Amino acid sequence: MCSPQIILDKIVEKIVDSVIQSVVCHIRFVCCYKGNLEKLDAEKKNLEEQRQKVNDEVDRYKTLGEDIEANVSNWQTEADNMIKEVEEFLSHNTDKESMQCFKFSCPDYISRYKLSKQAERKIGDIKNLTQKGKFDKVAHPKPPPHKLLFPSSADFVSLDYMIFDSRESIFERIMDALKDSKVYKIGVHGLGGVGKTKMVEEVGKQVKKDGLFDEVVMAVVSQDATVSKIQLQLIGGLNPKPEVATITDEHERAIQLWPRLDNGKKNLIILDDIWQELSLDTIGIPITGKNKVVITSRNRDVWKNMEMDTEIQIKVLSETEAWALFKKKVGNSVDSPELHAIAKKVCKECQGLPVAILVVGGALKGKEKHVWKNALEKLKKSMLKKIEGISPKLYESMKLSYDYLSMDAKSCFLLCCMFPEDAEIPIDELVRHCTARGLLDQKPDTLEEARDAVHTVVDTLKTCSLLLDGTDKNVVKMHDVIRDVAVSIADDEKAILVKHDVHEWPKKGTYESYLAISLTSKTVHEVPNKLGCSQLHTLLLECIAPLVIIPDMFFDGMEKLTVLELNGVRMLQLPPSLANLVNLRMLCLNECQLEDITILKDLKNNLEVLSLRGSDIKALPLEIGQLTQLRLLDLRNCKKLSKIPQGVISNLSRLEELYILDDLLPWEATRGYKEGSKVNLDELRKLTRLTTLHIHIPDAMLLPKDICFENLIRFIISMGERFYFLKYQSSTRMFKLVGIPFRDEFNVLLERAEVLHLEKVEGIQKVYHRLYPSGSFNKLTELTIEDCKLKYLFSPSCARGLLQIQQLVIRD
């Protein structure tokens, strides 16, 4: 048992040790003053490095369109604040190393003690924050919207998502009807431009997300609907697709489509924009216990015999909703004292129609007060025109927007209405038409300049909500209501006659005065002996399948014609009167059954664009080489084309765009002229103006060693085995190399490619080392690398440069 003295000694010893440790700790703060500040600065740099890593990851995920995790965003804010706080602390105190109590006296140990202690505390805080910045998950995909978003950016560009209460209630009514076991057929009706299509699209997305239906498939019916057209759209939307697309008989296709839809699953079929009564049985749509159909129309009378289970009307926007949409389109300028009252009246004249509000708003955005006043008077005093299913006020709204367009924008707008309803319109087609018809004010010298000008005009029309985005950047769409108005405007001005899916040629005396005609038919068997349109500058005839003969004198007296498209016509020989079209600048004979096109030599003085895409020609005649004004030649998908005489391509010295994608074309390896020989790739070297090239080269031996791709701006180039280009028709820069050693001439293609496919390529390792520093892959959207024997794929710096990548495939 310990004596009291021993116990007391131990207690005193512990107290003394504790005091000594405390004194040593406090002395350490003074002695380690400078070291703590240096350590704090080092930890700040560690935090800055971690912050940069997190910021890089955040930027990458934002580029991919994902939402950043809340804890990550909070950490970024904490890190920014901590770094700022430490920097201020260091900047104020690092210069106090020589702190003294008094001038010429001892150091100020008290101040050093306090600062050193603060620095040590901050070191602990900053270490913890740096460790917290190591995240397992930085972002997550954006969730789908839970409410109806109307209208969306897919419908009207440069417009953010907006939620309308009136649309939300209609959305819920449709959803409730789809959940009702007693309801199979739902009709949604309302004026053109009120938002029916967007509504059913959102419904389709929501029921798919909720698991209410296994499959949702939609067909846009439109005015020129045929059973075949509807069937093919439904087939295209099914996955897996039934093997019926190649069947031409509508009845047989319906028989095959029926069991695919009557498969025991819950299927929702949406038929948008019907104009006449439809027989669902004829199409091949079964209405069983698990299938349901939603149909939209401008006129509810069209389904009066279709026995709809419920009908839902979409009305115009309320005054509050209309003003919110109008203000969103025009901007805050409408709240200025100068414009507010006028803007309110203009918006009211749009009568709550979303399309009218967007179009008028786009036309007046950024305009002065006198323009607004003039627009208001026009809308008030306009003579209302009736178009089936369209509010008269909507027509006047469109006409007002049209009137404010520049001349080239007007021309492009009316040109778009010549394409079929609901069609995706390739911008390249607009470029060809605008160039051939001289529609652009600046009269560009090259097709590349014309393309830039057309893109500028298209952007203007999108801003005015007169055109919509397509499925990719190379196509646009026109809202069906806007197209109806455009056709009406063109008809009023006697500028364009548009008739699609006509059953017979228009009656004599109804078309002769027009400047442009666009006709589509599958049933017209004959055309007039002589068209008799002396003022006509554009003629588009398409899909006139039964037509096998165009009369010899058909084109007589049409010397002003500058654009001619005869697509899908089954004529073996072109009529002699074609030679009289001395001012023709664009000729398209796509999908035609032609044997002899020698007559085209007579168009040599002015023809600039020649497209034979998908036609049955077997050989390109030597006389084509006389078309020395030609700037564009399109021979894609000419599957029977087996010969192009040597010298034809090289004679077309003004050629800017060349499309030859058929890999069956037998290129020759010989260089220099030899009578009777076929085209060789050496001829491409003489096309010094070439900026666009689509070509398949099966053998590298065919390629001249000194070929130069430096001038190419757009290209689809495949070298090696047979390759299918259908997927990449919209790609502007695609390069595929299979089983061919890499050559220096290919560097420029790699540097500019958006889609790159490398397979069994020797020497690619050297190329990677050469291209990594230049950031050459930052344009890539798709990259495929197969069997290239790479030791590594990307350096970290190169991988960070793949900002646009959407698809990456690596196979060894």
C-alpha cells in the first residue's frame, strides 16, 4: 500500500509534466512560426490542385449535359472561400517575420505566437477540405421533366422550356384517359399551331417513363397521307422491327403488322395530324385490351365515324400565358414604358396561339417603336384569310413576320414549302437551289460561301420561329401550320404552285403563270405534250412512278428554267426538248431509270449542279466532260455505274463538290492518258477548287503518292474494304481507314475528322505521337479503333481534349 507522500509525489509529477508539455506546445508555436506559415502555403497549393481537378471534372460533365452533385458544388464554393481566406492571411502576415515589441527592441513573441497558432488551425481545416474533395461521384444525368414542358427547344429554337397551367391540366386528362381500362381511342383536337403535336409527344415520353406502356410508336399523318406512309412510319418506330418494310402491297403489310402490334404487350399508337377518316384495320392497328390509340386533328369531324372513346380539346393560351410566352420570345424590352402598351396589344392580336406569338415576337424583337405601331395596325386592319384548320389571325401573324424578312430570307422560306409536309429539309439542298436560282443577295463566288450565306439565312428563320431544328445540324423542318401559310403566301403571289400526292396533272390554265412548280404523285400516268410555262424558273417533279415517257416537246418555250428536278421518273431517255433549256443551272435526275444522258452536253454553257443520285446509269458518257461550268457532281448510290471514261472528271476543272461513294466503281491505277481506259484517282489532283469529296477507295495502290487533301473542308472518305455510308450521310468530316498503311497525306484528314474509324492500320503509333500535342482530336464526335496494336490509347492530356466525343469503340 502506497504512502501518502508517494501518491502526492506522483500527482505533482503529472502536474509538472502537463505544465511542461503545455509550455513546450506554446513555445513551439513561437519557434515554428515561419515553418507553420510555409506549411500552410503548401497545403493551400494542394487544395488548389484538388480544386482544379474537380473543376475539370465538373466542366467535362457539364459539356455532356449532366447535372453536378450538390455536395460537389458546395465543396467548390468552400474551396474557393478557403483559398481566398488563406491567401489573405498569408499576404498580411508573411511580411511580419521580423515583428518586434518596440522599434530596435526584441521580437514580438506574442504576435508570432498568435499567428502561428492560427496557421496551424487553418492547416488542419485545409487538409480536411482537400480530403473531402476526392469524390466518387461528380455528376448524374439530367432527370426527365415531371411536368409538361411547352413549347420545347426542339420545336422553337432559342426558347427555354416553359410550363403552362392550361397545358398541364390537358396533359393530366390525357394521362388519366390512358390509365382508364374502358378507354381505347382518344381524340385530341384544336386549331393548327395550338400545340397538339407537342402535347402527344410529351405524353408518349411520360407513359414510357412511367412504364404504363411497353412500346410507344408515332406516325405523322398530315394532308397527303397514304396507308403505306403511315405503315412505314409505324414500322420504323418499332423495336425490333417487323420484317415487312420490303412488302409493297398495303394489305399484305397490314396483315404482317397486325400480329406485331397484337403481341400481348401494352402498346400506344399515336397518329398525329389526321385530315380524313382512317381505318385502323386497313393500316394494321389492332385495338385490343392492351393497345390504345391517340389521334390528333385540327377538325374533330374527321373522326366522327371512328368511334372515339373520349375527346379532348386543346384551346388557345390564356392571356397571362400568352403574355409570358411573348415576353420570353421578345425579351425584357416589352416592359419599357415606350413599348409596353403597344406590345400588350400586339400580343392580344395573336389570340393566344403559341405559333403566332412566337412568329410575331421573333419578327418584332429588337425593332423600334414605329415598327411595332405599324405591325399593330397591320394586324388590326388585315383582311382575314381562311385556311382549313388555321385561325385567320394566325395567317396574318405569319404574313406579318414574312413581310419583315429580307429578300433572301423570303426566298429561302418559300423554297422550304416546296418540300413535302413534315419533311426534313437538307441544308445542302437549300444551298444548291439558292445558288442555281441566284436567290442570295451577295451572289457568292463559291459553294462554300453560298453555304455560309444559307446557314445565316436559316438561322434568321429559326430565330423568327419560321423554321425548326431537324434531327441533326444538317437538316431543318417547317411546322405544318407554317408550311400551310407559306404555300398560301406563295400561291397569292403567283410565285409557287405546290401540289403533293396529286392523282392527275393540274388542269390546263391553272398553272401556266407560276414561277415555280412542285408536284409529287404516284398515280399520274401522263403529262401534257408541252408544259407551256414560259415564265417558269423552277420545276420539281417527284415520285411519278408510272410515268415512263416525257413527251419530246415537253420543255419547249421554257428557256427561263434554271432548276429542274425529275426524281423517281421511269424514263429511259431524256426528251430532245431538254436541250433547249440553255439557262438551266441545276439538274437533278435522282432515282431515275436512265440509259442515255448524252444530251446533257447541250447544257454545257450554264449547268453548275448535276445530281444523278440513285439512278440506273451504267456509264457516264464522255460528253459529260464538256460540262466545264459544273461545280457539283453527285453520283452517290448509282449501283449500276461501272465506268467513267478517263478525262471526264479532270475536265470538270471548276468542280467544287464531288460525291462518288459507290465502291463498285472500278478505278484504274494507271497514270497518264490512255485511250479507252477508265477514270483514275490521279484526276482528282487537277480539281484545284475541290472543297467537298465523298469517295470510297478500295485499294491504297490506286492513290497517287502526291495527292493532297489540304483544300478539303467537308469529306467522307473510306479506304479499304467495302463500307456502308448511309449512317454518315449527314456527317461533314468522316475518315475510315481499314487495312492500309498510314501515309503522311492522311494527317490533314485525321486532324479535321469528326468521325474517325481506324482498323488494322500499320504505323498509327507514330501518328498518335505526332498529333497529340496539336489537340487534333478535339473535333471528334465518334472514334473507332480496331486491331491497331496500340500499347496505349490516349495520354491524359489528349483524353481531356475529347470534348465533343459521343461514341467511343475500342476493339483489339
